Amino acid sequence: MRLATASQMVAETATAEAHVECAALTRSFPAVNGTGELPVLGPISLSIRRGEFFSVIGPSGCGKSTFMDVLAGLTTPTGGTVRFEDKPVVGGTVPDGIGAVFQQDASLPWLSVWENIAFGLRRRGTDPVEIKRLVDYALGFMGLTPFAHAYPNQLSGGMRQRTCIARTLVMKPRLILLDEPFAALDAQTRLLMGDELLRLWRETNATVVLITHALDEAAMLSDRVGAMSARPGRFIELIETGWSRDRDSTIVSDPGYGALSSRLWSVLRKESMKALDHSLGTEKE
């Protein structure tokens, strides 16, 4: 386990190909009282390596989801830039090659599992023979083949999330953004879904950015974990986990896993207390 300070973050990727690059990135929103702006994010300068599994942790309200929205092109930054594959990400347009899965169940209730997964491909105009090949493969990969003709209301929460992940997977994204995709699941199911996510990552060679509140999840899944400060969210430390690429949930029995989870909490504890003060309106000098 190795830590990097904020000043070292760009240098950390000098020997690895950068897939996503943020430079002096900020995002503000209009203040609640209607005067001025509320800084939510940044400044952030960060490079995410091609093919790595990068997790983002931080206290509630620190801007994690806003950060993902900016990376996805769903939100325009107030300042600074984001580049994906050396091309600028412009707010309002999701670049080709980026796929996102959110915490909320985004399955379409009027479509079967098979049709849900095929939805994006059909909108893209993909050949029907290729759609069938890709959807059938994704169903098998995600363990959903027996439920291909079921509807979302007939599935568990985990199966619906697998459907959403499969719908993203068939579009062959090179960057997969995940915002708390397993938050509504029980602990055991989360571990198993983590195994499937790692298998997907290895299979596709995609870069994965995961937003999570669960420190144990970040410790298990990641190559690197970025810890954010209280609002406005900045990356205060990057932690290299040192895990092998073929890891799975059995890693939770490794002594290093407990030490890593503990280290993540020690990094975030002070920031979480600051965030609590913000929410209670009792921020101290």
C-alpha cells in the first residue's frame, strides 16, 4: 500500500498512459440564498491510467457524483478541463467510448431483460445479427440467460443492476463510470457483484472509475483509491492497493485488506467530521 500526496498526483502517471486527464477542474452551483455560487468540486488535477480500476471515496456531499457527471460529459465544469483519450470532454455530450451505470435502477420496466440490454444497440442502428450475438454473450457473462425474457419487476435488485451493467457492456465502452451501483444491495450480494465487476473489467480491459461510500468495497476492487476532502471536493491522497489483477472477494481474508480498509478510514475520518459539521451548520474555524 503506497500513498501519494496531491502534489505528486500528476507525476504518478508519467510512466503510464493516461486515459482520463483532469486539469484544474472545478464545479460550482448557484447558492441556495440566490447570491453568489457554492463551490462543490475542485480544483482537481488528476490522471487516470488506461485500464486501471480507480475508486473514489469521500464524505457525503463532497462532490463525488458531480465529479462523475463531469467525466461523463453530463455536466459542464465551471473551470478547468477534462480530456478522454486526449480529446476534450464537453458538457452536454457523452463522448463515444464512455458508459455509465448509476445507483438508481435504470432498467426500463416495459422491456424484458433481453430488450433492455439491446436498447442502446438498437438506438445506435447496430445490425440485428450483431445485436443478438452481443446480447446473448452479455446475458451469459452476467449470469442472466435464464431470465432473458423476464421483466425488471420479476427480478431481484442485484439482477436489475446486472441488467444495467450488461446494457452498458454491450456498447463496448473503453471507460466505465459507476456511481454507487451496489448501494442498495446486502453485504453478501455486494461481494459477489464485486467479483462479477472485476471479471468484467479483466474481460473488457476497460478503464473503470467507481464512486463508492463503502471503504471495504474500494479496498477490495481497486488498483488505486482516490480519497476526497469535504466540500469542495479535492483529492487529498491517492492510495495504491498493490493487489494482483486476478483478485476476487477472497482477498477480504488477506491481512493487508484489513490494514488497507483501516488506512482509508484514517484518511477520511477528519474530512467526514468536517462534512458533518457542514450539514449541521456548525462548521468550526
